[in-house]
Amino acid sequence: MPIDGSTKLVGVFGWPIAHTASPAMHNAAFGALRMNWAYLAFPVDPKNLGPALAGARDLGLVGVNLTVPHKILALEFVNEVDPHARKLGAVNTVCIENGILRGYNTDGYGFARAIKEEFNLSLKGKRVLVLGAGGAGRAIAIQCAVDGAARVFVANRTLSKIEPIAREFASAKTAFKALPLDSGELGRVIDDVDLLVNATSVGLAEGDSLGLEASLFSPKLFVYDIVYRPAETALLKIASENGAKVANGLGMLLHQGVKSFELWTKRKAPVAVMRRALSAAIYGESK
């Protein structure tokens, strides 16, 4: 659809943001449904997030996605927070209606859908190790509890950053343990883990590595990396070489985007169209 004076705008705020494939996914969906909407990417420094969200409201945007490093910080700047997003402690989708900024979290939903799709795995009863305690890590860890995981470990280089997540588990049936993000420490619990999730941004840059030893991985382990570009991060390479079943973050990106699309437009998302657009944008191919 051509952009004109009636075009409705949505977008994504991040820092950095050049790597995002979300515009390709959403604009393909708008085109397939012949909607006069457009999705843009905006580089927003964290110190400017409040003014940027206010600006989105004042400029008449319908909504925005939030990616690294804005998901937790955004809780301070929206007017209302959906109860599920409040529980997950992070906002990745904002709907703007009648001047009100409403925060939602579609990451947890996207993660659970991706795990089912990639591994045919339900989180119920599983033991999950989450690497990272930022917005995505927190949402994933708590989604595991919501979906009935038996135990959740969260590992982070700074242990104090895990404390807000631990508080959410105080009344949950799911057991919880905080760990330093260190190969030796992870080795002590890895035999009690079904699914390992990298929820850090390590892997986005070429040569990025978490420094985990090959001995941590085995054929009984599922490994999910929320990074989707490159398709095979250093983590997925070493895990796969040692027999683990692996998947990257494309599925989570797709399904969180589907949920965001439906929140903004109140229409059913064309999932197959969005999946093809993502694959083409990221890997130069359609799946």
C-alpha cells in the first residue's frame, strides 16, 4: 500500500536497532491484508525512552514494540500495564489509544509457542535453565512458571539482577535457583536440566561467545537461543556439535510479533506470510 495522509504507523524502539527484521515481518502482513499501515524502526537511546514514547503518542502512532534494552525500563513510562506484563516484569509491546500508553508482554507467549513448534516440547514439568536476567530473560523465566515448569534456574553475571525474578517465584509452585553465569557453576546443575535458553544478547555480534564448555551439552538437552541473526550462534554450534537439539530465536520473534500485530490491529495475523518475510529478510530464503 502507498504511504499517504491516512497511513497508520507502528514501529520498534531499540538501541541498537539496525539488525531488526520486524519491519519486514509486519509490513508484509499489512500488504497481504491490504491495510494502509506501515512499520518503522527507530534507534532510541535508553535515556530518551520516556520522551520517545511520549513523542510516539503525540505523533499519532498506534503502537510500538520495544527491544533491547528498553523492556524493563518501559514500565516507568507507560500509563497502564497489562497484568500478565506486570507479572513478567517487562513490556515489549505498547498500544496507544486515546492518548493512553498501555504496556503488554508478548515475549512469554512467543517463547512458549516457539518451544512447542521447534521441539514439540511443553514447558509443563520441565527443568529450565535461563541465561540472562534482562527483560527477555525475566519474561521467559516467569512464563516457564506460569506454564507449570518443575524448576527454573536463572544464571546471570551479576547475581543481584536476578533478585526481582526470584521474588516472583516466592509464591509459585515452580522451584527456583539463581546462579552465576559461569561454566563451572552451570556444570553443577546441567544434568538436572531439560531445556537451556540463552536470553542474553551475546551472539548478536560476530565472535560473541558465552564461553560455555562443550561438556555442558549432550543429546538429552534442548538448547534455544533467542538470537536469530546469525542463524547459528557460537552457543548453538557447540551445542549441536555435542548432540543437543537446537533452535534459534526466529520462532519466538515470529510469534511475539503475531501477538503484537493482533493487539494493534484487532485482526488475525497472516502467520505464514510473516514467517516467509522473516526468513527472507534474515536468511535470504523462504520457509
